[in-house]
Amino acid sequence: MQVKAKKHSQLPYCSCVVVAGGSSSRMGEDKLLMELGGMSVLERTLRALESSRCIGEIVLVTRGDKIPQAAAIAQEAGISKLKCVTAGGRDRTASSWAGVRECSPGAGLIAIHDAARPLVTEEIIERAVTAAQQRGAAAPAIHVKDTVRQARGGRVLRTLERDELFLMQTPQVFRADLIRSALAEAARLRLSLTDDCAAVMLLDAEVFLVEGSEENLKLTTPADLYSAEAILEKRGEA
């Protein structure tokens, strides 16, 4: 179900966990250190969150050996909202849990964002945060445009209903107690989940979708970097 988030004059304190522990195997080098519009991908992501009125603090999660470099990037960029840089876990779910455990106890909401989505806008962040305030769990998403078929062994099994399919994005935002309970349960079960919404769904909690953007792309391959440069140029930020 997709809902429109209403604007509120006062938002609860929202911590944002930035997950930056991927291997970048499909990019061929550390994508977060690659230059995008005159700065590293990681710096651009942190700046987007720093400038958001919805985000109160940032917890950066990365590989243990990358902590000094990531902290230096944040310091040189003047990221005043950075609470800490901490080591992630064996996979995305464990890294999210490591970051959530570092969030301020008084946070009413916790957002979790991919460090490899540097083009996120204030509008997307605000839609997700305000919807999570209303409904408990929310995430930006975009409709699937192409025909999608399920196949096995090269043989088509069925055509999936395109109108009911969405591509999930981040930041995914949750009521703080909900995401803490969900990720603790995922850790207990040693689950490796594809995103953080899957964790809260373990508790039978509903997740509501808000409008994302094709420009809020996740940098995965070299072609994505070219697309991101074109988006920045269109925005006048290149």
C-alpha cells in the first residue's frame, strides 16, 4: 500500500544509520570513495543527510578497517550531525543492528540509509520520516516499469502483476522501538535480510510506501555512476 505523507510542523527526533560496509565487488573498487560531482560518494551521502531538517544525528557503519578513513571524510566535510562511526557485522542486517544500537536512546524514529544512495533528496527523506511518524514504518519505493516474469531453469513460470510490484529504496524509517525489536529478532535468528523492512515484517508489522524517485539510485555498477553524474548535471550540481 502506498500512502502520501503529510507534512508536520514538529517531527520526532530521528537518528539515521548510514550503512557503508559493502564490498563494492560489482563496481571493481570502493564505490564510496569514488568521485561524484567533485566529492566522494560517501561525502555526498553524508551531506544530503546533514542538510535534512528531518535528521537529528547520523551513525555511520562501515568495515572496521575503514573507520579511520570514513571518520576523516566526515570530519573534513564538516558533518556536525555525526554521532559516531562504528564497525558493521557480517552482512547488511547485522550492520544495521550494529548501527541501531548506537542511536541515541531518546530517538523517536530511526532511519536506515544506504551510503551508496548519494542522490537522496530532502523531499524523499521528509516523506519517509513523516509517514513513519504516522504509521510506524515507511520506505520510499518506485513502481516497476518493465514486464516481470518468474522463471526457473530458464523456463518462464508466470507473469507477475506489474501494478503490485515496487522497487524499494532508502531511507527506510521506523519507530525506534519497532526497529530495535525487529533487528534484535533477526540477529537472534541469524537472518540475512535484503532490507530493513523485511526485519519489521518478521514481527507482523505493516510497512507503508511513500513516493521514491528514479534519481534516488543505488550505485552498484560503473553504469550507475555515469547515470548519477548525468543527474547531478541536470540538477546543476556537477
